[in-house]
Amino acid sequence: MAGNGNDATLQGGPVYEADTADGSAFAVHLDGVNDHISLGNLDVAGTGLTLAIGFKADSYPADRDPRLISKASSWAANDHIFMLNTTVSDSQNRLRGRCASLARPRP
């Protein structure tokens, strides 16, 4: 996967599939266990950021917190720079976003 000089790698065993409206193999099937797409050390320039993703979930595990898009320094919830994930709250499936402030105090 590539675009604008940002090369991604499929990790954990995801596969391309043709489960798309036009039958093209531009969908990636993730097993929900350990599959992910890595963009490596991607940095976003500027002061704005838009996160967008199209996804189809077969189920929403109540005991997990699956990330759809994430940049983090570790797997811990508070170590995310930005994140879009699914969660279950009050028996409802919901999308949740998080964006950390990277503002640093002036010297």
C-alpha cells in the first residue's frame, strides 16, 4: 500500500479481498485479533488533522477497545497522539475519537 510517499505494510496476516461495491480488491480483511496496517513513523505536518475510515465490522467485542486509526507511543490508552476506535457504552456500539494536545510550554 502506498500513496504520497507513505508506504504501508500489512502485518499479522491481513489479506486483500474483493468485498467492495465494485468488486475491486481494495478492501483489507483484518481478523480482529492481531492484524493491522502499519504506516511506520508517519508524522502529520500542519495544525489540522482529519481522520476518516470506511469499515464494516462483523461484530463488536465488548471486552476490547479496537483501534481503527491510531498513532501512539505504546498500546496504553493514554499514549495515543490520535485515535479513532470502536467501543461499547451502555450496550450501544459507538465510535470514539481522541486527539492529544502536543502543545509544549515556552521556555
